[in-house]
Amino acid sequence: GRRVAIYCNYPADGKDFNRHVYTQLQWCSPTGTLLSQSGGSKFVSIRDVDCYCTVHLNHSGAYHFYVQYEGAEEGPQAGLYVQVEPSLTVGKGDSLTVLPLEAIRCQTVLAKLMGPVGSWEAKLRVAKESGYNVIHFTPIQELGGSRSAYSLKNQLKVNPDFSNGKDHAVGFEDVEGVVKKMRQEWGMASICDIVLNHTANESIWIREYAECSYNCFTCPHLRPAFLLDAMLARVGEDVAAGLLEHVGIPPVVETADHLDALRWQVHTNYLPQIKLHELFQCNIEKYMARFSEQASKQSPTSAQDVPEGDLQLKHDPEYRRLGAEIDFDRAMRTYNVFRKDCFDEDSRKRKCVEAFRAKLQWLNEEVRKEIQGHLDYAIENCLAGTRYERVQADGPQVKGISVKYPLFMKYFTQYGVQGKSLKDIEEMMYGGPGKLFMAHNGWVINSDPLKDFARPQEGTGNVYIRRELIAWGDSIKLRYGDKPEDSPYLWKHMKEYVDTTARIFDGVRLDNCHSTPLH
């Protein structure tokens, strides 16, 4: 047996559901007697597997139970989720009936193709007369420029394509009227998709609230990946303009030889222009000058005081060139030491400086090789995508290079970079313009769907710099943070969006839920 406390976030006493609010449950013996908590402790001794807790689950949803053991560290030691299935009702008044979940016959309709809302009833009646009792709608909100059903420009506005004419501004109440008639008169329930983890590039609000996206201003860790993305975009522009035709890369890339020539040009001509490794390296000359000055003022470290362990590079949080840092106090204690091979102070100091320089050079070279490994992997991923799109017989065999069909898929929006050099673009990403260099959303093959791949990751690599993302170039990934205070406008905006959708329809379906924060 163990002394156990059990908690659940099912709302108590008719209160509104809040997934973060838990209530401790009361243990009962197999005979139904409440087990008492002794000595004011919240834990109850459980020695029988027939002990239980009573919870009256009257509201549908997914609820979390967890237990704590006395003497264990704070927090859940075990837990589970319980899903309470909904009871769907259709009709009205005396004709109100329950629609059994096992009897659902659902048809999906592409809302963007439904036309004016005044014509919906006639179109949906076909489904009714065919025996369907649930209609699943794709999003009904205003779409972005790509016209994808799941790339929304304005989550709080109905798709204007639903308008019955120039003189009639369509609103949510128009759609709600159709759905209400389906429910009450036809006996049909409805479900609508919601999209929470990205918004269309054309969304005005995403440009006004920088904290809502993963951009170069709010997320400096993405700056190296953005600079690589800008360079790859420049490669595509040069190929499209015919500037690389003389080195074997015509404007129409369609053979394996073209890809080989492209690989060579990227590695030998374009990557050296951005020297991406410098964003992870330290400034050796700066540290050497500081070391020499300090070594002249500070007594050498005795052998027994030399710290254990090795000197490491610490990335600059802003990812500036040669901005990485080291623990300088540790460096002084490690390298400003007495030396048996020196018989005067100048020789000792010179030897110490040489040893320190060699260490910094080694650290910089190691990180250069690490970054080069990421870049080699990234370029192969880029070429694999180009090979499928333009060369392979089983691919779409795209010919020209354009905004819609770039040579390499874009990972970031690049507003305001037209006519700018790569050096100018680099300067922009450190300042205010970096707010508009926003990361696209997408899919990472074989990745943990619960992991937010745009957040800082251990080491120097991430999916954006290694080009592991199958990016959706029409959508910007949304940054919720850990709590509403991290991105207040986004949480408020999306809550209103979900509330409106849930009010109109009988259910919602979370589309594209990978990487959407559970909280």
C-alpha cells in the first residue's frame, strides 16, 4: 500500500471548466465509506485495489486525473485522461432527438467552394436527402492569398465569397442561420474546422503584433536560419535571371547535371558570402588583447588552483558575428599559469598567450565544422526538394522559377528585402525590420508532434537551419509562448475565433494539431 492523493480538473460545483484548476477527490473504501485523512495530511493510505473515487461526469470533454505519492517529489507521479463523449441533439421542441455517435453519417464540404450563403440550403439539401446526418465544414473564415482552406487571413471575419451580392455584407449570423435550420428542421448536426497554429501571410494583425510570430526580432535564435534562407532565395533569383547559365545552371532546372552544378555554386560561391559559422564563433583578437592586458596585472595561477574541465563557447543570445563568449575568469585561471619551460616573465606571458590563442582557434574551428555539417545536410535537403519538383519523372516537373514556385522553398517571410544586398538584409534582421522576417509553419517528418520545432533547441542545429521542415510558404507559424501573458493579443484573438466557431456549430475539429501547444 501507499499513501496517495488524487486530483482531477473536472469542474466542481457547476463551475466553468479550466484545465489548469484541479480538485482533490475523496477516496472511498470498497463498502462506500469515505477514507479519512489523518494528521491533516492530504494523503490517504490505500491498501486495497477496490478503493475508488466518485466523480459525476455530466459534461463532455477530455479530463485529466493524476496522483501524488507521499514522500515523492512535488507534481504528478502518474496520470491519465478520460474522455466523456458528447450527447448530440438535433431538432427542436417536442421533436428534439439524440443523435447516437455510432449512427453518425458525416459528409465533408469545402466551404470555400460553397458560393453565396443564400445558395447553401439548396446545395446542402442534397446531403440531407442522401441520408447524411452530420455536415463537416472546412473553415468559414476569410482566406489568405493561396486560397488554401486552412490558411486564414482573418479569423474574425467570414469569407467574403459567401456574400449574396455587392450590397450585402455577409456575417457569421448568415452562416449561423443555415446551420440552425439544418439542426432544427433537417435534424442534421454540424462540425467546423479550426486552425490554431498558423495564419496566412496576408494577415494584417500578425505584422502589428511581433510577439505573435517566430521572427528575427522576438526569436534571435532563428537569425542564422533566416540568413541562410535569404541566401537561398538569392540563388533562386540569380538562376531565374540567367546569371548562372554560364556555369551550367539555366533558368529551367530539369536535369541531374543542373543539380550538381547548383550544389557546387551554392557551396563555393554563395555560402562563403554569408559565413554563417561566424554567428557562432568568438572574436579571438578581442579576447587576446584582453588576456594580454590582464595577464600583465594578475599573478599566475598555481598548479593546484587551475580549474578542472574545459573551456567552452557560449552562444551570443543575439547571434552577432563573432559574438560568442567564454568564461574569461576561468580562462585566466586556466591559461595564465606558471610554466616550467620559461625563465622570465615575458617568455611565460608569451607562451600563455600562444596556448590561449590555440585554444580559441580550436573552439572556433570545432564550431565551424559543426555548422558546416548542418549546412551540408541543409543543402542536400534543398536539392532533394528541387529534384522532386523539377527533375524526377514522378514529380510535378515545374519549369519556371517564380514567387509561387521558388527554386528552394522559403522558410521565412522576407518583407522589404527587394533590391537589398545580403549584407543589408543581415543588418535588417537585427533591428525593427526583423519583425517581418517571420518563420513559416510546416511539417517535420518523423518528428514528435508535441514538440514545438521553432523554439530554441539544444546545440547549434534546429529544423530551420538544417532545412528539415516541409514548409508551408503561405502561412506564418504562431507563437503562443507558455502563457497568455507571453502573447496576449494572440490568445485573445484566437479565443474569440474559437468561441465564435463553437457557438455556431455543434462541434469543432482541430486541424493540423501537430506542434500546437496543449496548454
